[in-house]
Amino acid sequence: MTVKALLFGFVALLLAACSTSTNLLNEGEIAGLRIERVDIVYRPDAVIWWGKPEREYVEQELARRAAKPGAPKKRAPSVTDASDSGQNAVSAEYNQIAESPEAKAYARDTLTKLVKQRVDKEIVPEFKGTRPVVLEITVFSFVIPSAAQRLVLGGTPMFLALRVLKDAKTGAELGKLDQGSAAGAGQGILGVAIEQAMPDLEDRLLAVFVTQTKNWLLKR
């Protein structure tokens, strides 16, 4: 998993360098927009490589299994981020749960909620006009390198998503932003230690994503 994450980071940098940005509207037209809806969808092959929701889902599923009537009394395995080393999963049960379709759906739902909250709070209020538009966000990948990975090999948080602005009534495309987002992250022992007092990596990454999106929509 570590090598996979590094490969995604490399691809993300290439895509960001070759980004595509179009906005067919002039300043007056932009001022008249009202974002009626924000749609967040995922490519069939989209990858979410993010330990936090994985741990949350596994912990919830282990607790649910332990609470079943007749479940054998056993010490619950310690749940750590199996993504940290890419090979040291705490148990076969952890792997089985973490790789399940339900766990992957949980990670996507978690990301969808976070993106939607940030967009609704920081972008939607900027558009108070009368022309309804839809902002479509198609997720390609979301990668948050673990602390263990950054201690040894390094890694950069990356978010690849295609953003398209459409007229809500006609469906006509008004603009497109195809650009990767990246955020800073502490590397090595000192870097990882210092950043413990800073916002979570996903928060930093989404802040970059929102700023890019807002600047594109407003032609800044």
C-alpha cells in the first residue's frame, strides 16, 4: 500500500502540472449565479487511501460482531491503521473487514460529507444570484499518507477530482476544472512530531481544494 500511495502522489503531481481550467462566463454572469446543487460522484475505479475512516468502520464492525447474541467471548484485536506499513495488518479479521465493499462505501460517504460541508460553507454563499447552476465533482482519488509512511518514506496528501459547472435548467457546461490538489505534510521524525498540533491532513487538503475551486469559479 505504501508504494501504491507514492505512485498516486506522483501521478497527482503530473496531473496538477497539466491541469485544465475553463470558465466561459464573464464577471457579470458569474455575479448572477446561484449554486442550486452540489453533486459528488466517484469514478468506478476511484481510490480512497485514508486510514481514519478505515479504522472507524473496522472498530464499529468489530463491536457489532462482539455484541451479537452467542458471539464467542474473546479479546477484541487492537485496531490500528493497517495502511501504515502496507503489510502489518493487526489480524486477518481486520483485513477482511477493511477490504469489504461496506468499508469502502463508508470511506466514500465520509469523504462526501466532508467535501459537501466545506463547499456548502465556503463556496455556495459566494453565489447569491438568480441563475441556478450545478457544481459536479467527480472524485478520482483521495490519498492521505499515514504518519508511519511519512516517517520513513515521506508522502504528500493528494486529492484528484474533476469539477464541472453546469446550467441547472439546460445541463449546458459552463466551465471545467481538472486539477489535482496537494497539501503540505510533516516528513520524518521531527516533521511528523511538529504537525501533531496542526489541523488534520484531510482538513489541510480540503482547504486547498476549496480555494482552487472558488478561484476557478470566480475567475480569480
